[in-house]
Amino acid sequence: MLNRQFRLLSRPVGLVVRGDFEYCTTPVGRPAAGQLLVQVHYLSLDPGMRGWMNAGQSYMPPVAIGEVMRAFGIGTVMESVSEGFAAGDVVVGLTGVQDYAVADATAFTRVNPKLAPLPRFLGALGLSGMTAYFGLLDIGQPRPQDCLVVSAAAGAVGALVGQIGRIYGCRVIGIAGGERKCRYLQEELGFDMAIDYRDGDLGRSLHAACPTGVDIFFDNVGGEILDQVLNRLAPKARVIICGAVSQYNCAKTAKGPANYLSLVTNRARMEGFLVFDYAARYGEASTALAGWLNSGALKAREHVISGLERFPDAFGRLFTGDHLGKLVLEVRPPG
């Protein structure tokens, strides 16, 4: 069997382009003791992958030049040399951008494909759901009637954050780009209001939407949007820093918040987090998320693009905003 792969060829400067990768074909490896051979069906496309391409210290080592591009995926075990798994098991883990992955069994978690479509285990029932759940509930600590503002609200994490906020009784304001996304937030997901950051004065829109201030801000964007929300904080506000998609492709140093003194005057708190720190509690989140999905209280949406060869262009959609919900790449084996 042959294995198509995308390997990192150079450190991107600014937006990622196809030339930053090498598209190659190699023989499929065989698993050693304690390893699995997994055929990959779907790959999760996440903004955090952009940071993995950079050199320098981070929460994970950078992808090495010449190494298969790191990515989470879901697939079927073809061969197991581990007592905990058998051929035919469906697993989620770090597969890389390729048709077949050989890796330690400890890198994978078994899932039940009868419970949901496979892409959902990379979104609402995967790390996107975990990120929304722990970020909002543990750090944001929502209370009924809190004003919750979410940036990148039509994305994989933001859409779930807003809905969980509604479940907990918050008044939810989503910030997104474009009329289509704003309609999606209000008409399909039940957000109380949606603000199009491309349309006019964001500061004025926030003032109108949050007359008594923002109690919780779940930020996925950073930059100017973070600064504008910092100007509208309510006393004892909680600002959750999940990501900063507007800054990931900056060729120079990322722009930090200019209005941080609002944290002082409002006795507010701003805290970043990594979902991997909650690994011991993933079961708690999975149970809650599955229950809300089954009851209809939570809706999930995946934007699936087919073809491994389309990886660089599909990945770019994370930064152009040309998708709704969780962005997933379907891997089609050759032939």
C-alpha cells in the first residue's frame, strides 16, 4: 500500500501556501510493539496548527522540517500490536496529514461510530467541544442573565460556546464576519444577537448590544476585536483567551491588547487555557455534550472538504472565514 503525505517543507511567513509543504507518496509502514496502523478517514483543521508550523517554544514542539504535518484525525485500525485495540476499531488521535498513520496506541482513543457521524468526533464530540465546555464553564463561570460575547462565533468552538451559554441562561452576543454567518447564529443556533464586525463601528455595536457591559468574553480572535470588547467590560468580568486567529499569520510580533487597563478599573480577570490540561475530565464533557446534542439543546455543524490533496487550500479557509462550523478534511485513499 502507498501512503500520500503532506510534509512541512518550510516555515511559513504570513499566510500558509501550498509551497510550504511537500506532497509525497511513500510505502505504508508496519506497526511495532505497542503501535497501531490506522487508515485515516477525516482530518481536523484547526487554527492551532498554524502555530505548530513556527519555530520556537510553545505548548507543543514545532513540526520539524521534513516531518509529516501534525493533525488530529479519525480512522479505522488496520493492524494492532497493542492489547488495548483490535483491527476494525475506530479511533481518534494525532494521525498527521496522510492516508495511513503508524503511531503508539497511547496516542489514540476508541470511539463508537454508531453514536454520531465520524466528523462529529473531531468537532462537537471532540476537542472543539471540550474547548468550549471547559473554557466557558471552568474559566467563564456563567450565571443566568450574564452577558456573554463570543468572537469567531460561527466557528467550531465559538458556535458551541454560545449555545452552552444559552443553556446556562446567559444572554449571548456573537461576533462574526458577514450577513450569512450572523443569520446562522441567530436563526439556527439561537444567539440573542449577532454583530457583523465588517459592518460599520464595532465599538458602537457592542455598546448597543451590551448596555450594562460584557460579563464574559470568550475570545478566539484577538487583535482589534479583543481591544473593543475590553472597552465594554462589566465589573468582575471574565475574559477567556482561547485563541487569536487574527494574529497567527502576522509576519511580525502579534499585536497585544492596548486596553488592558480596563481589567484594573473593572476588577476583571483575563485568563488563557489549553484544553489538554483537562484531559482527566474529558469523560465529563463528553457525557454533557452528547446529552445536549441528543436532546436538541445543542446543534453541531461540520463543513467537510473532500480530498487529501486539497489540504493546503482547505486549511487556508480557517483564516479567510469561508466556512461554517467545524472545518474537516475528508481523506480519500487513491484508487
